Amino acid sequence: MKQRYVGQKVQRVDAVNKVVGRACYVADISLPRMLHAKVVRAGIPHGKILQIDTIEAEKMPGMKKIVTGKGCEMLFGTCLWDQPPIAVDKVRHAGEAVAVVLADTVNQAEAAAKAVKVQYEKLPFVLDPVEAAAPGAPVIHEKNGSYRRVEYSVHPIPGTNVFHHYKLRKGNSSVARAESDVIDVIVEEEFEFPLSNHVALEPHGAICRFGLDGEIEIWASNQAPFVLRDVLADMFKVPASRVRVHIPYLGGGFGGKSDVSIEPMVAYAASFVPGYAVKLVLTRKEVFTSSLLGRGMKGKMRIGAKKDGTFTFLEAEMYFADGAYGDTSWPVDTVAGHNCTGPYEFGNVTVDVYGVYTNSPPVGAYRGYGHPEGQFMSGRLIDMLAKRLGMPTGEIMRKNFLSEGRQNALGQVIKKSHGNLAACLDAVEKAIDETPLPENDDRYLYGKGVAAMMKSPKMAANAASCCTMQVNADGCVFVNLAGIEMGQGVQTVFTQMVAEVLQIPMEKIKVYTDVDTQFSPWEWQTVASMQTYRGGRAIQDAALRIIELAKDTAAKVWNCEPGMVLYREGELIHPNTEGKLTLGVLARGYMSFNGLTVGSPLIATGWYRVPGLTDPDPETGMGNAAGSWTFGCQACTLRVDRQTGEVKILHFASAFDVGKVVNPVTARGQVAGGVVQGLGAALMEKIVFKEDGTIKNVNFPAYKIPRLKDAPKKQTIVLLETPNDEGPWSAKPMAEHPIVAVAAVVLNALYDATGVEFTALPVTQDKILEALRKKEEAL
Amino acid sequence: MRILNFSVNGVPRTVHLEEGRVMLSDVLRDYLGLTGTKIGCGVGQCGACTVIMDKKAVTSCTVPAEKAEGKSVFTIEGLADGGKLNPIQEAFVEAGAVQCGFCTPGLVMRLFALFSENPEADDETIEEELNKHLCRCTGYETILEAARLSRSKMIARAKPS
């Protein structure tokens, strides 16, 4: 059936408020009796706290309270409880909070914070994950292995800095490797995907208030309000119902706000001044030093193939510089492992991923969640393999793509409805080949590259979305979910979906704006590109229940069977009499002329959970651990300036099989933006440390992200729609996906242009110049 | 106590500044409640805090409050005249150039300054101005489209009908 709202280019429901500056973000909120917080940061990457002297700071004007970790016994977490809200006896990274100063104004808090003196005994530090995992490395957590944890999923190696070891064992790769014929090909290489920052334009913020009645209330820039609620309840040992979390608009998230980060510290500080609200908004520098980072992978991978290009095995080892605490990164490590094959079938897979404590900010979710790191390696190696075999990269890709009946590394069998990789590849090859590349000349080198991707949403096996829906007496509908609007357009697609099921105009539908755990229905969290997919199914469920309720009431009015009542465009229809009752008339039950009322008010709750998920088996790493996949291919052409090393992306083409495009404008926006963010990772972005273990590039432009002029000259975006039974109207996750293959695509194209195999990101202008120079010298 | 007298969105304002470093962006947001101006970096690199001061686009996070003395400042709140969107705001809505919205007010103000001075600014000039801003969501294609659409709307509005 043709849809009227789903699939249409409707205007975003939040656009007007955002263009007039009325949309409210956490920094825009002020509360009565509000104190401002400034944080004293460690400034050294590893050390014992000997003494914190607050005497001078206490005397500063406007000062209200200085909170330190002295005596704090709390550890917070969701699956691995290894982090105190504020440093207690030692600091584990240079951006860690040592004291929080609360004062009447930000300036006063800042002045007082500068007057706090901390003495440390410096300890040796380690930043590199491979070094940190080696014997003899400085021990960052003496208690590694004995922290409370979910034992089925988190696998520490006590006595080391490895707090999580994920292993994947499918088939037997060493046998496959040993059985390789001399004519078979094995490629292997080492790779690096450095620590990076999400750089959501809005810095993290939180405002927390402890009531004198013991209620905890927090406003935060966070993608996971119910997780935050439960973490705070666990920290302060209060029932979750006594914690209320408010989430306003988010100015971008990209995963950097999906994990609990600064909120426990703000709440801990606020607990010392009950009755006051405590506000902290990070500076951009603090976002780099003291929120969460992403990526940070060093790895090696080996792929074997027969002479005809058929893959025989894959072996990989990855070390993640996961920073000072591990709760937010261990699942990223697991996912990086079980998806590092890319969308290809390998009969034999051995993967070991190590989540390693390092003296850097903790790593958390970052758009793509482990997939860009792992598939960077396979995407590049497959290109190298193709060159070795003298075959076009696309031919090898096609030969090994996951497709109906094939099995992925987790052992899951692919169905046709999971998506059409070959068609994605056709689409990007066609787009790129439409404009032939110029010949290399004295000034420029030209190249093209291609890679494929897959992404599964990583989620708790019990993750679900819930939706409440309420019809009002005028027939308009209020819809409530707890998906966070952070730019992706969730409020808009939800509105479209409600309109579609209830067959009423979008103007009659109001979706929630703020999320508030006191009123919002439970939602696991807004991550993994799951809102359209999972929230959409919850909406369908709720809307169908509303229709059922309305049919029940209409049947009572007409004294007939509910099953014979028809529903069409906001009206209940008697099939024989053509009698009609509107949703509005039935909204509060049906009231007859004398007031007698029958039937239920039209309010319903719907929900959806991806069925049948399990956590990966601790021994094999396999199992039904991925709820779904979205497949795609990307390709680009680029130009390298021989003199400057500058790379210009001429044309970037993306094709994803998204099942169904709910809103062509917002869907395209996700791809166009994701590609450019991926180009940042490929060519510009890296957290750089100074000799002393502090971060060097803590603001723009030292940390460079793409500007308008860095964007591709042209983007082609093709969205395929393979029908499936999973998503609402077939719509599947697609928001993180555009970033996953970008680095491999660009580096494959750089090889084509320069003949240099780059394997470490980012490939900056300087690196290209140096490589070109070396190449010339070698000639 | 320092006193700042200036005009904001056409209204004369007097603000008593606290001790220490106070920027124009702080005055607008914290003293006057004009929170439509966003702070993304604090060093004038991202453009989210862009406002118009004496007809020029400035990054308000790098303008010390004192420098606004006697000046005329326009913010995003002053742009939608009489409750109606300005053509640039309309263009951002229509072009789908808004995602998280945090960079949007600054971009709108930058273009307002540009088109007020040069209603027919060419593409190169537009790109030069937009390149002063950071957006992490859109990949810039819809922002560029919105800027071009703004130009045609501004021109159409300037012409007598």
C-alpha cells in the first residue's frame, strides 16, 4: 500500500524553533538558587593525590563549596563499576576531576578553582594500548578483575591493564591458514585508528539539584536518560523513582553523549549542597580532555584468499586505548571484534580484542561503535588483496559479499531481506564511473577507491522502545516516547509514522519535545541508530492499540462485533449502516445524550524489542548478538596535490540498503553529514599528546574538523529499499552507517592516486608529502 | 562595577558587569537571557556565537563586553520581525539545513550580515563566509543550499512587487 506520510519530504517539526534560537539546550537552562561549578583537573596523566589544599580557595568571593573525592566510596557503572565520580586517591588521566568548586558565578568558581592547590606523587604513565597491555606496564587499576561487573560479558585479565578481552572463534583459522596452497594469497598489515573526539557542536552540560526531601533532579545533555537515572540511583542508593532526569534538545551527540560521563561528578558535587542547583557546562577544552573520546585502536589483520578471490580465513588482533575507565568502552571493543570482517563471508575467523586501560580520557561510543575501526582494516586489506590477485576490488567484494544463505562471523545466517550489497556496489560504481578521472599531471594525482560496510546495532538483549499515545476530544493525538532529538530528526519521523498508521494529518499530531523520566515511557537509550527502527515499531504497536480500543467502543455504541468495525482516516465506520464515529468523539469513551458513557479512554502503550537477542558466547564470541544489519557501499574519486599534499574529494558516492526511506531529506542529511565526519577521521582528526601525557590539541583549529571547503565537491547518495519484516515499513538503522567505510574508501583511493599504502589515520597533508618525497627518492 | 550601555535588537540596555572576564556572548546569554546565541568553542573558531555588531558579523565569544559599549547588536532573537521568519530563516527550514540546530543561529546571523551588505553576493563569497563556521551534522550541502536560497529570497523581497 502506498504511504502518504512515510517516505515524504516533510518539513522537520523542530526546524522553526531552531532557526529562531528558541530551541532549548542544557546550557540555556537556569534554575532558581543555582550555583556554577568549575572543575580542578589533574593536569598529570597518572599520580597519587597527596594533598588538596583548599584554604585560599575557600576565602574567594562568591565561593559556596569545594567538593573533593576524599572519603568517596562510590563507583559507578552499568556493566563494569570501575569509576569514582571524582578522583579519590589517584588520578588516572590528566583531565580527571580532582575538585569541584561551586560558586555564585562562573567567574568566581573559576577564580577559586585556580586557588586550589593539589600535590601529587607522579606515577609512570602509558598511553599506547599495546604497551599498556604488555607485562611491566604501569598498573592503572590495582583492582582490575575484582570490580563488580556483568561476568558473562566483561572479561578482564587481572594483574594487567586489560579490563576486557573479547574473542571470536569461528571455524579454525590456523588450520585454514596452514592448508593454504602456495598459489593462495595472504595479506596482512598493521593499522591505527587514533583517539578522536566526536565534536558535537554543543559541549556537554548538566545541572543537578538534590532536594531536601531526598529527590534528585538532573538536566543533562545525554542520550540515555533512563540509564543515567539508574546509574544515579545506584550511586546514591535511592530508588530510581526518586531520580528525575530531564533531557532538552541536544546539539549533536554522535555517541559522545550516549554514555554517562560528567553527570555523576556534577551529582556528587550537588549532593553536598542540597537545595541548590549546580550547573556545569564544559568548555571546549574540557570536552577534549574530560568527557569521552572515541576510537583509539591499534590492530593487525590477516586475510587469506584462494587464487580466484574466495576468502578462506580472517585473523585479527585489536588493542584499544580505552582510557582511564572501562565501562563505556568494553562493548565497543566487543562489537569492533564481531563486525571487523565487514559484510563478507569467512568460513574461519579468529579475532582477539583487548580493551586496555590507558592514562587518557575514557573511550565511549562514537558514531559507528567499533565498526569503523574494525572495517577500516578489512576494507583496506581487501583492496590490497585485489591488487595482489590482479583483480578489480569490486570483483572480490562481489564474490564474498554476505548474501542469502551465507553466514556471518557470529554464525547468523543472512536472509535476502537483510539487504542487497551487490546492488549497493553497482550503484556507487555507476556513480563514480560516470565522470572519468583525468590523467595524472605535473600538479595532481588522481585516484578512486571503494569499500563496503555493514553495521549491526549493539544493544542490551532486553533493549526496547515504548510509546504512549493519547487521543484528545478534538481528535488530535499526543505521542510520547523517550528518543532523544539530537539532530537526527527523530521527532519528525515519529510524527510521520503516527500520521501513517492513524491516517490523520501531521498537523493533528504532537510528539514530545523534552524527555523527562517522570513522564516519558521507558526507552533503553537513543543509540545504535535504533529510534526510527525500534521506536517506529513501538509507534505502530501503540497506534494499532488505539484503533482497537476505538473499535471496541464503537462496537458498544452500535451493538455489534468489534471485528466488523472499520477504521479509516480518523473515523470508525459501521460497514452496513455507514454510520461514523470520529476518534475525537471516542477519545474519552463514548458519551450519549444523557451523559452515560461507555468504552475506554483512547490511551495506549506500545512497545518493541528486537526479538531473540543474546549476548555473545564467552568462549566462541558467537551467537545471535546482532539484532539486524544494514549493508552499504561507498566509493570516491579524489585528487592529490603533489606540491602541497592536499587532498580534494571530487566525488563521494554512498549507497545503503535502508529498507525504507522515511524522510528523504533527513535521511540524505545523515549520509551527507556522516561522510564528511568520516573524511575528518580519514584526513584530519587525531588526539595528540604532549610528552607530559596531556592532550596538545584541545580546541579548534589545533584539532581540525572539516569545514565547508573540506567537503566533497559532489556527493551522490543512493538509498535502496529491500523489503523486510523487521523495520516499520521496512525502515532499518542508517544514521551511523555513512561513517563506517569512509576511511577505507579514501585510503584505497589514495593508494590508487599515489601508490602508497597508508594504514594509519589520519592521512594528513604532511604525511602525504612525506610519502611522495620518499617515493621519489626511492626511484 | 563596570556598566555597559548598548543596544540589543533595537532596545537600549544597561548591564552591570561582574568582575573578571565577561564576553559579549556572556552578556547576551547570562545577563539578558538571549540564549539563542550559542557557545561552541569560546575562541571564535566555530561561529555558533555569531551576532551582528554595528552591521558586521562578529563572534560574540571573542568580543570583550566593554567593546560593545555604545554599539548596536543584533541577535537571532531580533531577526524574526513581528513573529514572521526572516527569509534566511525560512530558507534554512525549507532547505532542510537544520539538524541539531546548535550552529544554526550563528550561520543565519552570518548570512544576514552578508546579504544586508551585499544582497547579490556570489557563490564564492558565500562559501568564504560559511567556511568560518563549523557544523558537525549536515556535511554542509544543505547549508550551502540554504544560503543560495536565502539570497534569492532576499533579492525577491528587495524588489518592488
